[in-house]
Amino acid sequence: MMQFSIVEQIALVVFLLSGISFFLYHLLIRLKIVLKGKSNFSIDELPKRLKRVFDEVIFIKKLLVVIESLLVYFMLLLCMDLFFLDS
């Protein structure tokens, strides 16, 4: 099993915490925007509204595109690293 050095462990924790805090920050910004809206909540088109809240506030589509692209990039780096370690 591969052991990471203390510097690598600290870098991993820093990047992980910064990613989580970035996500939560944007989640709170979007929730504040939603809460500033009109307070007269009517029940018409409730499923459509709930889907939109889920998509816009919780799912954060634009952020997921960035995360997916970074994930693909790091997976490519990992594959290249493993390939060159074998040769």
C-alpha cells in the first residue's frame, strides 16, 4: 500500500476543505437569493418549483461541470503516472 508523506497529506486536506467550503459558500449565496424572493408561496406547479430549487440550489449545475472536468483531468494524470511508473 502506498504511503503519502506529511506534505502530501496536508495538501490533500487543504484542497479537500477548500473544495467543500467553495461548494457551501455558493450554496449559501443561492439560498440567500431564493429567500429574498416573494413570500407568497402558492401551491400551483409545486413539482416544477421543487425540481427547479433542486437543480439551481442543491445540484448547482454549473459547478458540477467544473468539478467533472477537474476529475477527468486528475484521472488522466493518475493514469499517465501509473503508465510511466510501469515502464
